[in-house]
Amino acid sequence: MWKRAWVFLVVGVVASLTALGQQPLEYYLTGNLKEVPGTVATDKGEQRTSFSGAIGFRVTVGPKGELIWSLIRLNLVAKGVPTEKGDSGTIGLVLADYDHKATYDPRTGRLTAEFRATLHYELIDRVKGYRELGVKGEQDLFAPYTEEMVGKLSGKLPESLQAAEKGSALLSGDVRLDLSSPVLGAVRSIDLAVSPVLVWVFRFAETLRIQPVFIGTGPTDPARTGTAWATLIARSHEIWNKCGTVRCLKLVVNQPIYLNKPAYRVLDTDAEITALRAEVDVANAVEVFVVERWATALACSTGGGACWSSGTASAKIVTSDQQLAVPCPCPAACTGYCPCGPCACGALNLYHLAHELVHALNLAHPPGPSGSLAASTVGSNMEPSGFCCDNPGIQSAKNCRNASNPLLYWEIWSTRACGGRPDIAD
């Protein structure tokens, strides 16, 4: 049975003003989709599922008062569906480019946009593995293979719609996506109907939900992991709060999940890390597993933590409390994995989790992009480090602009929520 789409929408106004009239020239219409019924055509036939996500338009007032529309966000996330090769696992889509032209006819209210989207689902990782990026230093980035879809949004808004700071408008329409560049080809097309009510407001943020997972019986367990969590997540908030003057990006943290499996306290092999990641799946969040420590060889090669399926709805991070207790002296095996400077020890890797979360937001190590991953800035937090030297506590405007993940959704925040400024204005 089809459920009515629940959508909470937000419109943010950018402070782009004319020299004389001091009137805003640019508006953003954005909203969240929740449990929108849809059909996924797979190699095993049509399957039904529900999508959540976010949609966003930029609306610019032209020189003659006309509205110029662009589709700038379409994030879609759904639970897995059956395919010939097994369950797809979480399905996630995000626009392949920031800006796709949209057309609005004020006489009829018709709104259309054609676009390209990046598709990923967990089955691709299970079958294809991860791409080799050839990055020197720490191997903390497991970039997925992704597919491309072409799509079209066809909808209707009220006639003669004008940009405003108050009011609302119903958008009713359909979204259709077809696979254009397959890697696995298990998902062929996606169809869904949307009916969001657009609401005009002044301030919004894009939010990523984080799910910490600790090893232990619960919060009163004296041997539980997660002792470094408060520091690691605080420095992650610090890094993303610096995006405020470019783009308001926030982290929302769920209550920890406790995994009572002591064997995961110390990770000795890649197989153990793979098994740990499979223990918890939270559909609307990036899971961050915090163990006590990694075996020395693994800690040296990865920097004591890593991100898998970067930039997708399936992104997961594994890190350790030993980020704040690097052995002294630093293990000799780590000397070859410290591109940022001399090896150190102790409470060292304060910005490690911030770095991995930026991988989860689809950024590669600098300087350039890699496959579907976006470019980041030299000298920023995205510089690879190693287990015995920290990632820089530096944010850049490019990193803020390029961040993306299908899990990002819109929230209203006060004007003080995103007041920070990037350290590097590139």
C-alpha cells in the first residue's frame, strides 16, 4: 500500500544583495523526504521499497524578475531489495554534479529537471571489492565502485510562483532514474512519486547523522571502549563548524550502540575488521566503530582507522581509543607511514575521526579527485598522516563545497549555528 510522502521542507535565502535595492537575488528551496514509496527494477524483476532523502533547488531572480531554477540536491536512500546476486543492501543516490538546470513555467506551474546521479549499493562492494587508489602513506580510504544513472524530475508547482520569505507551495511530481553506466547492473531503474510542501524560511543546515558503536556490555561497563570518543567527535565538530561562511554542515550523534563481543576489542586481521563492520547497520547514519586498538602492523598502515564505501550511504568507519594513546616510542614499523612530519606518540591523533568523516563525505586525499571522490585541499585536514602524526586541524572552503553523501538531510538552525570560517579560502 502506498504511503503518503512525508516531507519537511526548508528554503534558505543567501545574502546575495544588489548594490542599490539590497534585495536578495538568490533563494534555496530544500526539503527532506521520508518513507516515499518507490519501485526499483532489478535483474530479478520489479521490487518495492521506500526512499528517504533530501531535495533542493537554487532559485535566482533574473534581471526581468524571472525565476531561474537549478536542481542542486537530490539525495535518495532506501533499504535493500532482492537481486539475482543477493540482497542489494542499502541503496544510495546523490547528484553527480552540483548544478542541473531546471525549468519552471509560471503559466502552468510545470517544473522539470534532467540530471545525472551517482548510484551505490552494498552488493557492489561485496562483489567488486574496492578501488585501488595508489595513495602514498596511510591506506585509510576504501573507495567504492559506483554506477551512474540519468534521471528526470517532472512536477507541478502553483502557477505564477514568486520568490518570497514566507508562505508555502505544494510540489507534486515523479522522479525516474535509469542506469546509464553499470558496474554490476543489478539495479536497472528507479521510480517514485513525491508530494512535498515547500516552506520558505531563512536559515538551514545540511546534517549528517553519526552512529557510534562501542565494544562492551553498556555505559556502566568499566572495560568498554569509546574512551577517546568525546575528544574525537569534539574535534570533528570543530572542523565542520568552520564551514559556516561557505556552507552550513552539522553532525548529529546518536546514542552509542554497545556490542558485547570482547573479541573485537583488539583487531588483528582484515577479516576481523570486515566482520566487525557487518555487525551493525543503521540505515540513516554513518557507523563509527571504536575498538581498543589495532594490531601494530594494521595501525601503522591505516593510521589506526579507516573509512569504507566513502561518500555513500553505506559508509562505515573503524577507529580506536589508541588514537589518544599512541605507544611511546612510536613503533618502528610506522616510520614509513608518516608523511606529515616526524613521528610522535601519546595523545596524538585528535583530528583522525574528523579526517575519516570527510572521507565519508566523499572527499579524497589532496590534491585531486579520484574516481567518484571529490578533490580536497593541500594542507587541510584531508592530508594523509599516519599513526604517529596527526591530520591537520585545518578546514578549507573547497572541502566544504565538495562534501556530499546521500545521508545528508536538511534542518533549520539558528543563525549562530554555523558561524565559523574556513582556514583556507580556496
